[in-house]
Amino acid sequence: MKLNVLLKENLGNMVKKFEEPADKRIYITIDRNNLLKCAEIIFKNLDARYVIASGIHNENNFEMLYHFSFDKDGVIVSLRVYLDKEKPEVESLVSLIPGIEYIERETWEFFGIKFLNNPNLKHFLLPEDWPEGDYPVRKK
Amino acid sequence: MKKIIVPLGPDHPLFEEPEFFILHCDGENVVDVEWQAGYNHRGIEKISETKHWDQVTFLVERICGICSNSHPVAYANAVENLLGIDIPERAKYIRTIISEMERLHSHLLWAGLAGHFLGYNTVFMWVWKYREPLLDMMEMLTGNRNNYSMIKIGGVRRDINDEQIKALRKTLDTLKTQNEMLTKVVLDDPVLQARLVNVGVLTKKDIKDYGAVGPVARASGVDIDVRRDNPYAAYSFIDWKVITRENGDVFDKAVVRLLECFESIKIIQQCLDRIENKKGEILNEVKEIPPGEGIGRHEALRGEVFHYVRSDGTSSPIRHKIRAPSYVNVPTFKKSCIGQTISDVAIILAGVDPCYCCTERVSVYDANTRKKKNVTWTEIVRKSQEKTKKLKKS
């Protein structure tokens, strides 16, 4: 079965928007409350490889992209969630993917996006005494 | 149980790079490891948002001196993915040649350092001697031993002529014989086997949990390689194979790297065959970057480099996410170091070929007083200036 069909079938009505802007690139927008569920389907059931997550500061909200790679098909699937501008919070994926800990810590200190249930959410790249509430990668 | 804490860093014990590992030990055995990084964080993702799309190619080149071709290739792939364009065939071959040259010199660099850490200084001296002509070739092809500036969005900046091809072929032939000898020596040495076999083992599950890539993943039997899985440049036109091993220890990581050198030589030779005695375009001019997003990948020597770019139609990216392979390879220490002895941790950490960035100080040995001392960058600059002054006077 083709990967895009397989993804649509497995994620069902959790998919809010399904984009394929280029060959071998798929972007799926989902609700942030469904993140853990969708990531589990992609990472565990469909056996994708975790690549990285990227935080983005938009004018009206924050955005998180979780990139997964389907190496047999050579496809990158990115899960997109939008977060509240005033209180950016999203569920941590550490319980599912242990290696995601560092990028969550980095995104937290640079963007101020809070990852709920990450047991080790402390400074990673910035020093311990970095002033609270100062997030250097946010747009001014 | 009382635990002893052994700090490794903030200067790296092996590569003299700034990073910090905290080992929690029970006697000789390591029971837990913590990682603290950021000693040389330069905020390149943020700087990228202030540069022109074309300038970013040179900015990302400076992320790492060893991978100084890998990041530009991944970045160019990302922007070309956003644009939906292809690059000229000759540019594809040239990108492949430079990428594989880089892989060769880096794998040899690693083999030399690994020899040095284990007390095999002969290996260190020999391998680095073999590596030197490669850097000369890089200088001949690109004008620089590192930071090659070959890549441009839409193609490459310099062509390769037939004379250079001839010189490159000669160097590769010599290197192949030398690498054959080296591989045999390493594979057959009983002491190296005793130090490396079953040390720092990573299972397939560990690789999946941490998302590890490159030779680290392939040594554990995880058959992934962006060059084959999502081909770019000229990799799909060429006959080569992905090297994997099953055991996942430091020895297998070394074997994968040494055997990959042969594949790299094979790839470069085939590329040279295709571009020799021919002429062609090397650049598709790009004028504007429209709004959109793109993802580019490149199988660097340490594993997959990942770049994500987003444009709003202006002359700079509004977001540029970069993931270097060490970002996912280094955290595997949680699995590979725990349960091992302190003396093995050095080579296990080196086994993933970690890459941070360069130091700002060097350590020198004073022959008169026979003492080591640290010298700051300012002091080096001062010494250099004094030397010029002296020369001017004489």
C-alpha cells in the first residue's frame, strides 16, 4: 500500500490537513491533544524513525513540527501542531521516544514552549542561571 | 551504595572539544551518565534568519570544519526542495565527488584518533599521513583544505577540469592500497579486538529509541543511508553498496568506517569517469525564493544531516532548523556507557565520532621548563603579531 494511503487510513479523522508539497515530503496537521496518539501510530505501529522536532514562532501562534523518516520509502513525514500564543504547551513524547529529550529541552529554553510530563525539563544548551522568561530564538 | 562522580570535560577528554559528561560510578563501573552541552553554542539557526539565502550556504559551512560540505549540501537540498527544481547533471557529479572526498578524509581522521586513544600512535601517524594528500586534492579542487565553498543553491560554484581529474585518480589509487593494508592490520590485530569487540554495544532497539544514524546505526545492523533511501546528487546513477555490521560494538563501528572508505573511492572513480572529457552546465540560476517550506537531507560522514527551511518570500529564511548527526548519536551513551568501566568510556564516546565545535585555547608544551600550559587565543594572536614585527625588522 502506498504510504500516503496507509497514513490516512491509520490516522483516520485525527488528520486535519494532509499536504504533499513535494515528492517524498508529507506534512500532516493534527490537533495538539492527539499528538501522543498520532506519534505512537507513526513511530511504533508504522515503525518510522524519529528524526528531530522543530519549534517555530509565528505571528499569531507557536508551531511544532515532528519529523519522522520512513527509510524504506525514503519519505519524511512531519506532524504539525499549532500551540497557543500566550501559553504554548504540548504533551512530551519522551515516554515514547527517549532520544527526543534533548530537543524538547532545547525548544523549551529557546522558545519557551512547555513540554508536559517531560521529567527532565531543565537547561541543556543555555547556562543554569539564564534569566527566566528570556527566550532567545523567539521573534521580537 | 555510595557513588563516585567523575567529570569528563568541559574540555573533551579526547578531541579537546568543549562538552561535559558527568559519570556516576560504582568503583570502576559507570552506573549513570549525564550530558551538559552548549559551551560553544553560536546560535547559527538564529543568525541564518538575518542572512540572505545565498549567504546561508556559507554560514552553515562553518557549523563544523569536518562536515563543511555536508551542511551546505543538505541546505541546498532543502531550498531546492522548496523551489521544486533540479540541478544540472555535471553539478550532481561534482557535489558527489566533494561529499565522498570529505567522507574519506573524515573516516581516516577518526581512525587515526581512535588509534591514538588506544595507545596505537603508529596507526595515528600513518593514517594521518595517508589523509594529507586528500586535503591537498581538496585544495586543488576547491581552493581550500576545509570550508570548500563549492555548493550554491541550484548547483556548484566551481567546475573540475581534466587535469585535476588525472591528479585525483592517482591519489585515489595510492590511497586504496594504503587503506587495504590499514584495514587488514586493524581487523587482524588481537589487542585491538580485545579492546574493541563487545565494548559499548548498541542494539537495534537502542538505535530506534535514540534515532541514531550513520555508521553508528549501520554497525548495529540498521540498514539506513539517505544516499540510497532518498537519493540526491548523483548517488542513484552510480553502483555502490551500503556497509552494515551486526554486533553494534566499537569494533564494528570502526569496520563500517574503514569499509565505507572503499565505497567512497569507488563512487568518486565512477563520477570521474562520467565527467571526464565532457563539458556542461554547473548551475541553474535561482533568482527568487517563493513562500513555502522545504526539507533537505544529506548522508554526511557521521550520518544524516537534516535541514528544514521556511520562506515567506523575502530574502532570508524565517525559520531554519538544523539537525547534525551527533545530536542524535551522542545521546546513545546512555545505553553504551552504562555498565562499562571508566577506561572504556573514552573510546566508546569516541566510537560515535562526536562532533562539537573547535576550542578557543590550545595546550602547549614548553621544552625548556618541560611543563604544559594553556594559551589563550589572544596570546596566540599576540605571538603571531610579534613574529611579523620581528620579520619586518630583520
